[in-house]
Amino acid sequence: MIKFFPSRRIIKETGIDFGLLSKICTDIFESGFNRKINIYCKVWKSKEKETSTMENTKGKCYFTMHLDTEGNKRYVFGSILHELRHAFQEYIFNFTTVSRFTSYNAYYKSLEERDARKQEKITSEIIKIYDNFKKCEEKFKSFNLKELGYNKGVEQNKTKQWDS
Ligand SMILES: [Zn+2]
């Protein structure tokens, strides 16, 4: 499983349900890579402006992400997916980097950054899944699906097409 452990500040500033995001990432990536993944990732606020980083902290499975939260939802989710890819580079591909780049250009064009940006391509889809899951949770509550029976006003005209 992929599990995020956000700091209070991260929860407060992003409003993201990291429990749900952990579940979605686990499903998508375990299915994509067709294998079990065990990544435990702390998420802390980045102190560097416009910069997020990922660091392997212990063994194979433990990481710390420093996340830049100064941006819209798409930026933040995209950054999380990008940084998670850096974890996959080590965890899945055994690709470790110690390089410090001499220029921004060298950094931008490096294999690891190109590869990490590739994973940002699924940002929209991850957001849609996340948002729809949240909407579904809300509907489950608002339509009182925990209880047997019906709510007045909910049925209206919508059931007809399924009756034979
Ligand atoms: Zn990167």
C-alpha cells in the first residue's frame, strides 16, 4: 500500500483527504505496476518557494515529501504525483540519484525529472476520481443510505425507466 502521513499544517492548508488519496494511489499504481507496493510517506510543508522534494529516509519504504502548497488544486495534486514518482524511481526501478545539477536546464532535462513529469499526466484523472469519491460519500450521507427505507422527495420521477 501507499500511505501518506501529512502534517497538521499540510492538512489545514491543502484540505486534502490524504486517507482517500492513499487509497486511490494504492489502487491505481498497484494495478498499473501489477505488483504490491509498500511506501510510507510523510508529507511536510516545503520551506522552499515553488519547490517540492522527495527524500528516501529509511530502508526501501520510508519517504518524506516536502510539498509546496502555494497553488491551486491541480498544482498540488500534480506535485504530489510528481514527487511520488521520485519514490517509484527508487522503490520500483532501483534508480537512485545523487546528482546535484550544475544548472536549472541540466536539472530540467535530466532523466529523473522528465520521468517524474510524465506521471503528472494523470493529474486530471486522479482529481476526478478523488472528487467523485468525495461526492459519492456526501450522497451516501445525504440520501441516508445507511438506513433501510426511502426518503421523501428523493424518488420523484427517476425510477420509472427501470420498472418493467
Ligand atoms: Zn522532480
